[in-house]
Amino acid sequence: MIITRLCQFFTHLFFSRVSLTGVQRFPADGPTLIVANHHSALVDPMVLIAVLPRRARFLAKAALWKPRYLPLRPLLMLAGAVPVHRVKDGGGDNSATFEATRSVLTDGGVIAIFGEGVSHDTPGLQVLRTGPARIALGTPTAVSIVPIGLIFPDRPRYRSTVTVAIGEPIAVTGSVGGDGDRVAVRDLTTQISHGLATVAPTWDDHDNQRAAVAAARVVAAERDIAEGTVLNRINRASDAGVAQAHEVLNTAKDLLDECAHLDVDLQQVLDDHGQLGALARSSHLRAVLWAVPTILGHVINWPAYRSVDVIARRNDFNFQASAKVLAGAVLYPLWWAVMFVACWRLVSWPAAALLVLTAMVGGYVAGEKMRLIKSYNARMAAEENSTDLTSLELRFSAVLSAVERLGV
């Protein structure tokens, strides 16, 4: 499908790592209702379409069909999105929405809904709406409700990471008019909320969320245990106020700070654990080798880069990643077209083609390596650097010990 390929392309272009956990829990067939958390506007459905084993139709706010969102209309059509009228947007008649979703489910298809009803900036979950429960209970067939957690440690940043965690399915058998039972709707909503809370982030701030993900990755790399399992354990313990959970988060933050100071990604530390000396030397060497192509790519693409950055910053935090994807998909090709025409007229078309190819490759390199160059320059400008390899090793071990004391 075209929409799937597009989403896979942009997902793997924007994110440096996309992790999918619990995929064995996802129903291979039959009516399936996905309920996910919603932190990153249009990026959330993009990621789900890209990684899930079955194609889903999404419920989207009816406001997206207004003239101001006309550029999104082709994407909504390709995705088979179903409009839903939200109270906060003025409400409306959702009878057609419920009929369409139940028709898809009755035919054995997949429907996806963001249960909180709104994309938001807060790192945790908001109160779950009753829509998912009403859809399931009013569908005259057995439905599997699958909670899915989307975890973004640093969602607006280009080449950041995302984890898609699939929870345990909830089996529901509905009936015509079954959504009229308010008690059943309330109870099922509570059950879905609990299921979503086991896989979606409920941390009280973004730093804690990022630290918990880092700790889970460290433990998963060193021990025979799934990253999602560790993450859920840390999350639950943190919610319960367990002292050891705070120790885990603090040690993970120290490790991330140390990685940032050495300008090495946590994944590199996990891959090369035991050879941290070579890792640090490699970091310095990479910064030197990538400096020229990174700066060149940044300069050539500066008008597009700057425009995308300005547009993204004008949006709410939860829409910044979406704004970067949408604006970048338009402005970078537009800038390359302008360069091609100008160079063709001034020089020749082969030179124009070479320039645009250089700009395309350079733009990718700049996005991938600019952070490396900036960090290297900051280290060189510093009067002294107190970071050493022993400290990195100790902080890595401290995370493992803290998680072990948590009982994982």
C-alpha cells in the first residue's frame, strides 16, 4: 500500500531507531481495536502504520477535514481515516463514525483510536475517553482491544528514537446497542486504561521518561530480558513511589549526561561495552572526519533547514515533530528544485544535477552528524574536560545495580 510505504520511509528517515516490543501479542486476524496514547500529533499514526503487522484505519478529529488542512486531505484519504467530532471542537453527530468503525470491525478489520482524544504535551497519560469502550461494546461480534504505548524520549528532535510497545489484548464480545450500558462502558474504559498504562509512559516529566527508557535499554542489552518488560517495571515502581525506582532514574540520568559529555550515543555504549577507550577515540575521530561534509551539507541546505526550524518552533511541543516531517517533505524538495533551475541556467544541467545530489546527501549527513560536530566543538572550547572512561564504566554499572535492586 502507498500509505504504508510512505509512512515507513518518513519514519525511518526521521527516527534513528524504531523499536517494536510485544508484537507476538498482536492478533494475526479478526476484529481488532487499537487504543494508543497520543503525544506527537501526525507522527503517532505515521509510526503505527509503518510498524504494525496489519493495516489499520484511524479515527481522526473532524477538524482535519476543514479547508485550512487541505494539504492533509490526500494523506487522510490514503490512510482511510474516519472523522470523529470532538466536544472540544464543537461536537457533532458521530453516529456515522461509530457505524463505519463497527462495520470495519465486523468485517474482521483493524481500527485504531487515540484513547485520550487529544494530542498533548504532558509526558504521562490523560484521562481515557469512553469512545473505545463504546465502539467495542456496540459491535455485534468478538473484538480484541489492543493497548499500544508510544514512547518518545526526545520526540521533536530529528534522528531521535521511538518505542512501540504492544500490550495484552482485552477480549470483548459486544452486541447491537451494547454501548448503551453505562456501567459496562465505564468498567471497560477502566480496564482499557489500566492496560494502556502498562505500556504507555506515565512519567511526570520528560527527563524521567528518557531516563527510564535508557535504563531499560541497558538492562535489555546486558541480560536476557525484554526492554518493554524492564520499562514497565520501572514505570510501575515509579508510579508507586518506590525509592529504588528513583535511584534507577537518577543513575540513568548520570549515564546519559556522561554519554552526552563524551558525545557517544547510548546505543554505541551498549554495542561496544568493554571497549570504551576505543569508543571515545572513535568519537573524536568521527567528529574530525565528518566536519567538512556536515558543514557543507548544512550550508547548502540552510534556507530549507532554517525555514523548517522556524515553522516547527511556532507549533506546540506535541506538534513540532509532525511540523518538521510535513514542512521538510515540502521545503527541502522545493529548495532543491530552485537550486537545480538556477544552476542549470547559470552553468549546465549536469552541474545542476550534481549540485542537487550533493545537497540531498549533504542534508541527510548534516541532520545525522551536526550534533556530533557541535558537541566536539563544545569539548574543544571547554577549559577542561573532567569526563573519563572509568566514570562512564562506573555509571553504566550503577544503572545495572540500581535496576537489580528494584527486583528486575
